Amino acid sequence: MNEFGWRSVLGDLTGEEIPPYVSPALADDLSGLPTTYIDTGSAEVFRDEDADYATRIWSAGGQAELHVWAGGFHGFDALYPQAHISATARRTRTDWLARVLSPHTAA
């Protein structure tokens, strides 16, 4: 767990004191989650935790889509919304959401 990043969110809470609703990745059982989209930057402080979260969802039989954006850092798409990587990340996220929420039609 990235200590600095989590300390910024949790303050002095540690171990068993941390409620899993703070982050679904902290839950022991990830079965039954809805289809999940996870994206992270390669320079993101939580990158390894994000990748582990996706792996744990897959191991529990769930569906997850993971994107790691080369050169991206925490909040890159909000801080530099006009950058090519930011626009691509947002478009990819929006396209995934449209696919997941689209009604299935019979051929």
C-alpha cells in the first residue's frame, strides 16, 4: 500500500481500522462486484494497487478492464485536460461506459 497516498486520505487510521468502503480494493471478498473500469498512469502513486485490484477482481471471477496510461500521473487528465493522453483516457473511459450501459439487441 502506498503509505503517503493513503495517509493523505486516511490520516492516522491503520490496518483493521480502515473501513473497506474507503476503497473497494481494501475488501477481502471482491466477488459479486459489477463490471469494473480501472485506469491508472504508469507514474501514478497507486498504480500497483490499481493493477492488483484488477487482478483480484479477475481471480474472484469478476469482469474488470484495466488501462495503464504511459507517463500518466495522479490526476493527469484533470490537470492537463487538453493533453493527448488525457483526451484518449477520457474517450476510452466514456466508450467503455457506453458499451457497458448499452442495451443488448438481438441480431
